[in-house]
Amino acid sequence: LASYAYKLYLEDRITNETKTEIFNTLVGYAQPGNNANEEACEAAYESAFAPRSYHEPNDDWIQVFGMGSEASTDTDLTLWKSGSTYVPDSGVFYIKRICPTCNDDHNQIIYKRLTPLPAGFDIPKLLLETWSSVDNELNVDFELYSNMLDALEGTARWDACNYDDPGIGFPRDCGPDKLVGHQWTSLSRGGRQQDYAYYVWEGNLNGNPAPA
């Protein structure tokens, strides 16, 4: 049951809060050794929390970049560049970062763009190179969420963010309710997270044809 609940969470079908409530309700689950059926409980625990679970996006997401353990040959870098129908100049769109070694709140982050992209706005540069405040202010130009369900419903959005440290990429120290360090990535600076990937949501097409 715990593994299935975690699967629903990964598929954005239940919120993180609901997942936690289910886990807390399962007697003995948090400590497999206390359960009479230790072997079965421990297997469920590992199934739910093994690192592989954090980077199995559902079929609605397409990988556009990956590093470390998240690198993939099945990646199309063009899909999140300016002019792609997955990153429209106007209208809401969504990008997901997966980071299996990050803190729990940062394993999965949804970037929900709200305002139109100015001419020349470079999404890969913003997320990979320097996380900037220019045309990119939290809860004005974009919102951040810990899962897609919250992002679609507009609930539990993040409230803390900083920017503009050259070479420090997304999300710098942004967090759900306070600044959190060392969850960022970088192509040039030390101290960064090493294993991460970015995805665009197929729903960003909004009925438009996918790029050829």
C-alpha cells in the first residue's frame, strides 16, 4: 500500500501532504524492523524510497536535459529553447526538475511560468547557468511547486526565493517557506548538485502540434 501511495504521488495524483498522511497511518511502516512481517514491510519501504523512484516521470513529460545519473541519450535539447511550442512565448507552461540527491522538498520542482516571455528570453540559460530575477520574479512571473498536482491547482506554492549569483543555476536557494542552500545546480561552480534532469510537459502544447 505504501509503495502504491508513493507511485500515485510520483504521478502527481495525490499531494505530498496526502502521501505523508498515508505513510503516518501505516503502523510499523516507518520502522520496518518493528513490523511482524519484517521482510515484506522492508521490501515495500525500499520500493517506495529507493532513489530510482524519484526519476521515473510519467508519460506526460519529455526530458530536455540531464546530468550525472540523470543523463540520457533520449534527450531533445531543442524542446525547451525559444520558439519551441513546448515553451510558448505567452500563456502558462510547466518545466520540471528532478534531483534524486536533493532534499525531499527539492527532489521534484515544478516551474510554472505565468507571464509572457520577453524577446530573447533564454529558458535553458536561466535554469542551467544563472538563476536570474530579470523578468523572473517569484509569484509574479512564475510560481514553484513540489508536485504537478499542486501546480495545476495553484495550491502550496513556494514563498521564498533568491537569484543573481553568477554561475549558480536553478533554484539557487528557493524553498517552500524559507531559503534552502545547496539544492542548486551549476555548469561551472563547485558545491553543486551533480544528478539532475529537466522535463517539459506535453500539456504545454495546448493543442498545438509538437515540433517535427
